[in-house]
Amino acid sequence: MPAVYEHHHTVAADEIDLNGHVNNLRYLHWALDAAVAHSRAQGWGRADYERLGAIWVVRSHAIKYLQSAVLGDDVVVRTWVAGMKKFSSTRKYRMVRVSDNLQLAAAETEWVLVDIASRGLAKIPAELINSFTIVEQP
């Protein structure tokens, strides 16, 4: 069960914008994909959340773009849970180009757990909290 999860991705042609590099919104997609993959790796897939009756919803995103990625770049998105409160969790990300270990972007997402039936905030249960290691800074 990795505390810092590594999600690998190769930049595809449909991710390139008119400037010849990866469109900024793609970094957000990579972050979300990495978060879902990390959750699955920790034993929390879609069916597990349905059983719980709750689902994570994004409250806010912050992304700092540092360098450009281009077609064919192999990128690793490193992600970890940096904190959990009663109803929310902070997750951080670092996007790095594999060939030169250059950091492309850094991001942070605040997630809230929402009750599927009521659409209100749901308290994060201990079984979910205990599935993740809190990592302040890797």
C-alpha cells in the first residue's frame, strides 16, 4: 500500500494545444486519474464507495505550472494524502518528466466526502482514514 502513489502517463497527440505543448487542463485530468488510481490501490474502488454510501467530490484545485510537457513525454504523477479532517482530505501531486526528472507541475486538491443519498457532507469513517498514510512532504 503505497503512501506516495506513482501514476504513469505518456503524452498523446490529443493532449497538445496550439502552443505545441500539453494543454493546462490535461494536468488536472492527470491529477484526478492519479487520485482515483491511488484510491483503488488502497482498496477503495467505486464499488467500495457505493457500499459506504459516499463519494469524494472536489472542493478546490490549485495548480502551479513549472515546465511544459510535449508529445511523447513519459510523465509520472506522484500523489499522496497530505491531511484528513472530519469531512475533507487534502491531496497533493507532483508531475515529473521521467527522462530528466524535471518537475512539470505541482498541484493540490481539497476533496470532501459526500453522502450519495442526501448530497450532504459525510463524516470520513475510520476505515477509510486508516487506508491511507498521511504524508506531509515526501
